[in-house]
Amino acid sequence: MANAKPLKLIEISKRYKHITPVPRMPNFAAWIEGVDLTQPLSVAVKKELRQALFDFEVIFFKPQKITPQQHIELAKVFGPISSGSYFERKADAPEIELIMNDKKRPPKIDNWHTDISWKDHPPLGTAIQITVTPPAGGNTCWISTSKAFEWLSPGMQKYLEGLSAVHTWEIASFRDSLAAKGDEALFAALKAYKPVTHPVIRKNPDSGRKCIYVNTGFTKKIIGVDRHEADGILAFLFDWFKKPEFMVHHQWEAGGIAIWDNRSTQHYALADYWPHDRVNQRVTFDDSRTPSKEGRAKKKALAGK
């Protein structure tokens, strides 16, 4: 059965004057045309790029040859640079995380996930460029968790809005990677990032849309209900996300760029190309309204005086 609510499309011609979003799905995922990322971006273009991200949740650019600094500046259009995750870093630009897969390093993130939901304040989003593509495959899929929420029945929406879930990196492949570095690295991560709790339904403050915030990569359990009920709800949601109406399947070209809103999407990096090479360079950015770890520590210290 289709969504019972009539679809009202975003009025692109009225909202955008400096860039051209070309939707790939109704109100979700869009190519961005008319922007040269190798040149400084005007204030007006930056404003519309942010609007496009909030409108379409994931935006794409055809291949462009950008420098590491231009990649970082592009991410800064949307928010301050995040500390990111446990990936390798580019030697001359540590803000850029590297995910390099080849014969010796098989891909390991072929699951549906929302980046770093295991932090108290997960990042707003990520800007990636795939610099090396395999002969075929290596695509990425995104799903709109706001569309997934909108298509639920009113009763299910109301039920889910009263729930919270535990998120932890310990159930992901990061644990094996850290363990391979030695006990010290693993214990440091266990101490630094303990399990956190997030509402199952979160409202994106920029788009105003309600989004389902659980994922197979990092969500361990729903709290406050019987575990059998909790397991059943998670199983339903993880299956519900896979409806093609919520999904865009992106085929990469070398040098192609994508930016997504981490609050409103999940993604899945296909692992069908091994043992061929694929190189992903990514910069993660935070919400400028989210206090930094240092700022929260300072505020806590001042409160104690």
C-alpha cells in the first residue's frame, strides 16, 4: 500500500537561485548542478547548499578535482569539522579520514548504519569523495529515515515516539580493529565511549522532519520494554527501512562527491568489488549548535565552582 499522505514536491525554482538541485527521488537525494567546488563559494551558494542538504538529505556532485583543503572547506560549509571515527587519516590533512580497501584490506562497512550514533552528540553529516573506484561495483545506498517514518501508520508513529534505544560502537567492526591494535587501544576506547541512549524518533532541527534513529550498525537494544518486544520492533524497523521508496542506489565515478545529513539518513557501502581497490576520502562535520567536548567540560567545571 502506498503512503496515504499526498506527496507535495519541494518547489525548487522558487527556493533556489544560485544552484540547481536535480532530485533523484521525490524529495530525497539530488544532484547539484551549477557549482564549481574548485573555486571559492559565495555566501549565497553556501546558504543554498545547506538548504539543499536539509531538503534532500543527501546531495551529489559529478567528479571534480578538489584539493584536500578544498574538501575540508566544503565540509565547513555545513558545520565545524568533527573528530570523526576510528579510520586512518590523511598524513598531510588529518581532518580527512581514509577508508582504503584492496586485496589485503577487504571492505567491512557493508551494513546499514548512521555514522557515529554511539556518541552523545553524533555528527551532523559527512562529505566524501571516492578517489579510486573498482572496475565495477563499490556503490553506496542511502535511505531516508524521515520518509520511512512518514510512511508508518499513525499508531506505529505514536508508539515509537515514546521509546529510546541504546547505541554502542562495541557491536560494530571497530571492536575487532581496535583489538588488533592491542589491549591498550581497545580499553581506551571502552573508557572514552560508553553506550549512549537516543530517542527512537528524533526531529531534525533544520528540516523539521521526524526521523527513525536506530540502525543495525550501532543500535544494541530498545529500553523500557520486554526484550522480545524490543527485538521484534528493531527487526521490523530494520526490514522496513529497505523499502525501495526510501532508497537511492548511487554508482560512483572516480572523483565523485556526496554529502549527507547524518540525522535523516542511513547508508550502506556495497562490498561486491573485493579484491579490487576502492579509496574513500571523507570529512565529517558537526552541528554548530552542539557544544564541543571541551566546551561541555568547561561548562561543567564552572558549574562546580
